[in-house]
Amino acid sequence: MTRFTAGALLCAAVTAVSGCGVFGKDGYFRDRADDYQLADSLPPLQMPEGISTKNQEELYEVPQISGEVERGSFVVPRPQALSVNVGLDRVKIQKLGNRRWVLVNQPADEVWPQLHYFLRSSGLQLALSDAGTGTMETTWLTFGDNPETKDRYRLQVESGVQPDTTEIHVRHLAVPLNMPANGPVEWPAQSSSPEREGWMIDEMSNALATDATGAAASLVAQAIGGGKVKVQVMEPAGQEPFISLDLVKSRAWATVAHALNTGAYRLHKEDSDLGIFYVTYDAERELSEEDDGWFSGWGSKGEDKLAKSAEAYSLEQVLANIDVAAQGEPALFTSVPGVGGAPASDIPGYIVVMREGQDNVMEVRIRNTRGKPMSRAKTSEMLMAIRQNLI
């Protein structure tokens, strides 16, 4: 005699009675998702005699609807998993010039353990892991298509330009296979192979974007960056506000140039040797750049009269328009050739100046086209517009 388990008997019983309306619309296991549409109002609660009552107000008043309302079926959509939504914006590959790095919208102490997991799951062993400096170095490895060399990677984890973001910079090194492995490693200024660097960046960014392990933080990685803020809008008392960028000059110039051609700004002329940008600023531009919607056809989207008028001026004309006698402090244009000398003109836009301050920190200030400081409120507003678009 064949034996049936309890599970098999239960399945058989359910199958046998399924035709009797167990799972149908009127069955026992029916879908109750739309039952709320059939709910009726109940009379107010009646208190027993001798007990005082306190009038209560309706917290969620249901409006009275005249006429018959057609009840249709409605399926409440289930939310996507956090890992599905988060990977779209949480991890990006940034590029400025010939430099690429991974930007993660999480603090460094949360990204650090995720990088460890990525390297372990990829079969890469670490020769160095220093959370104090934010440095990871792999052991030597070889690629099958190039057996004559051995390769090594260094991951540099830093706090990002924007708050609560992390940058991961990758450096690749390839040396002859017979080079001693125990000697000191001299990392080049640029990767030995841009292709090998790109492979690591792509693999790492994909792994971080799909990581669903949670937001566990590393206590030792909280020291990454030493609490130093890379970018700040400084507003010293009695002086004009400015942006302080703790970045190398080439990176600072590139990221400011990007910010000055985004949102309300348009970049028209620039000279990195002089450290000067000529820009226009119009807050209406940010509104006109929204996705197509109700007002997409309104205004002058695609026709920027302010930018068009600014394009008619050369940087030489802008510099010649600066009032040398009334520059304000600090004197930003004293060493710039071609400043002043022309009759005052009503040139639209602004001049953004980048200079190196103390401790190799780059400082960004903004003036009108006469070279004069503006009001403190206007200057802070325009600097913050630069600050939020830095990468």
C-alpha cells in the first residue's frame, strides 16, 4: 500500500475541493483587496448613563458623495526592493578630462566594508588595508592575455565634494613578471593601463550598485579624510564670501568649470592661466531645464537672450572693462595683464576668479563685470549655486 505524507494528503484535499469555490470570488480564500470599498459608516459610540462625554472631532472626515459610485478593481503596486531603486543614483562614474573615479552617495565608513566584500567576492586578496588613509592595495595578480607582466591595484577612498558622498580612485600598476614581489611599490602618477583601470572601475561600480547587504558602517573607516571637508562656502566677518576647495588645482579648475556651465550658470569664456571665468547667471534657467511638462512650451527654452548677448564679448573686452581703481579686497586683478583702460561698458554677466590661498587651498570669488564685489547676500547665493553643482 502506498503511503501518503500529511503534506500530500493536504494537497490532495485542497485539489479535490478547489472546484467547490474555495478559491473563487465568493470562496473562503478569496481576494479581499477591494473590501474597503464596501465599508459603511458606524453610528457614534453611545456612553452609559452617568458618564460624562467629551465631544470628539473627526480626524479623517469622509466627504459625502451624491449619486452612485462605480466600484472598480484596483491593485496596490508593491514597492521595489531597496537595492533596485538605490543602484540607479547611488553609484556613478564621474569623469573630468582623462580622470575617472567612482562616486557613491554614501559616507566613506559605509562604503569601506562594501569594498572589502567586493574584493573578496572577486577573488582579489589585499596586501594593504589602511582605513586611516583610505587606501587598499591588492596583491600581485596576472591576466591570462598578458602572462609576461604582473598587475596590482590601489583603491583610494576619499570623502566626496558633496556632503555624505565618497570618491573611489583606482590606480593600476603593471611590472615585468620577474620583478621581485617583496620590494617597495612605486605607484605611477597615472595607471599603467587605462583599459585595466577601466575594467576595475566598471566591475566595482556595478558591484556597489547592486549591493543589497545594507548600510553597515566600519568604525575604523570613520577616520577616512580626518573629518576634513573638501569644499566650503566661507563667509568671514567683514569680508566678501568665497568658496574654499581643498583640491589639486587641475581638479578644482575642472569641477568649477563644470559647475559654471550647469543650472543657472552659463560659461562663456575662460583662461586657466589667468584663473578667470566669464559667466552669466539667471535663476530662471533652472526652471526652464525641467523635464517636459505642462509648461515645457512656455518661455524661451532654447533661446537664451542673456547668454547670446554675452557671447558677443571677448575675454579681453571683459578684462578691459574692470575698474582698476575700485577692485575691493582682496585685489584679484592686480597681476592680470590687460585689466582696465577701456571706457566703462554695461557688459552683462559676472567674473569668477580662482586663486591659490593658504595651504594650497583654492579659493573662488565672484565679482561683477567691473571687478567690484556685490552685496553679501547676492554673493552667497551665487556661490551656493556653484557649490551644489561641483563634482
